[in-house]
Amino acid sequence: MVNGEVVWLDTERNVFLPTHKRPLGYVFQEASLFPHLSVKKNLRFGPERVAASERRVNLAQAAELLDIGHLLERMPAGLSGGNA
């Protein structure tokens, strides 16, 4: 640990935390959304499986920060892949 943070890799100190033990998330560019759920329901899918006391992000705040509020009711098929 450094300053209360877990060090994942430090070659000088021979520290290596295996990837499967790292608390991280990854968002694929490919179709990784549930096609039968709206954007909002896809975004709620993960947090709903975590205790409320452990949640760190409020969906409304995140949507406002990312300016995606207008997309929340869309279905994945109605989203651009970024090539527009």
C-alpha cells in the first residue's frame, strides 16, 4: 500500500497484483449492453447488485456529468458506436 492505496504493479519492489484481484471495471466498445434493456437499465444493472452502502456513483449525477441524460431511455440498438 502507498498512501492507503493498493499498489498493483511495482517492478522495483517486486509487487504484482494479479488482474483478477484488482478492483477494476472495463467497458467494451463492442455490443456489451443488454439489448432488451434501456441505457438507464443497463447502467443500473451493476450497481443494483452491490450493497447501497458500497455504491460510489449516483446515476443521475453521472448522467449529468457525462451529458447523456437524453440517451437514458434509448435502447442499445438506437445508439451510435461513435462513428457518426
